[in-house]
Amino acid sequence: MPSPLKIILVKPRNPDNIGAAARAMANFGLAELALVAPFESDWQEAVNVWRREASVSAIDAMDVVNSAVVYGSVPEAAEDCAQLLGTSSLHRLKPGRDVILLSEAPAFISAAQGKTGILFGSEKTGLTKEDLSFCRAIINIPTREKQPSMNLGQSVAVLAYELAARGNALKPSAQRERREPNLVETEHTVKLICARLGREAGPHWGREAQVRAIRQGLLDARLTKAAMNALNLLLKSQR
């Protein structure tokens, strides 16, 4: 049975960290790795290093490395996911989404009808507000206040252990099927709403914070795919 988890690294900078993340995934039986806009030089270096000397960081994890897929944006990487969860130490920003403890994550994931994507930010900045606006909630790994952030590879290892190594916690509970739109479909609706509001409110409408608020509102509403399609028809009919 395929894993219900997809690890997504946003703008990873260090090839060793990408390899360490792949190794941690292999440790706990996770196979699906996605990269969003990795720095081209670093990614090329990582490929060369892994092919020449896999023992540097991706020990016995070349299957994860070789099957990793590169995407241009978060919605593209998460198109096949039922939901997306972000990770953050929260020491640089105030959360704009619900925060769940690491210990609560397995139960949260088991309620999803389909695959869950786990989003990790760049080593330099972590996930941005824009990145987190695509997420249903934020997973926070409890750490000491004096050292709140973790290395990217180590963060993936901790999450992989908690979410995958405890196998039974991820078995889906019995519930009715609920088809929800993916992020690409949600972004289509966000654009329709923004276009409509732009016509009504004028050219000064549409700041990043306003667009994020609409995206987050749609995610929080948890509309079914049928309901989202109906909303799209309504928006198009009132142009």
C-alpha cells in the first residue's frame, strides 16, 4: 500500500540536507519526495554527489533520490494531496493557521481522505507566510526556546518517525468519502474571486495579505469539489 505521506522541500539550498532528508525517509519507509524550486546549482551538485558518492548523506536512499520530482510551485507539488501541512518553529513569525503539536499530527492526518503533503521550508528562511497560506495547519516540533529551529534533514527525520514509524496511527478511520479540491483547483477559485473583487473594489485591491486571506478562508471552509465547482460557476456567471 502506498504511503499516505509526501515530503515536500521548498527551495532547499544544501545538497547534503536533501540527501539527509532522503535517508531519513528511507529509514521509516517513506518514498515520495518533491522539491519546489531548488537552487539549480545546488540541485545539480546534489545529483552529481549522490551519483558519485551516495554515502555522503543519502546512504541506501538512492531510490528516494532518483524518484524525487522537481516542481515550480507549491500547488503543483501538492496537486495530488488531499491536504497540506506546514512545519515551522514559529520563532520568526506569528502563525496565520491553526497549530498542532507533533504528537497530535498522526490523528490529524488519519482524518484526511487521501495523501497528506508535509511542507518543509528553506534552511535560510523556513516557510514564508505565502507558503503557509497553502497549508491546512502548521505542525510544530517542541524544542528549547534558546534553540528553536532544527536542521532540515533532522526535521524530516523527526516527522518521519512520528508520522510513519508508528504505522497504526495512520490507518484511516471509517467515514464517508469526502472529495475536496486540490490546491491547483483551489488556486483557480482564488484567482476568480480576486478578479471579481478587483473589478468591484478597484485597482488598489489585491495585496498579498488579502489574497492569502481568501486562500486560507477557502481551505478552512473545506468545501467539497462539487461546492467549489458551483462557486466557480457563480463567479464566472457574474462577470
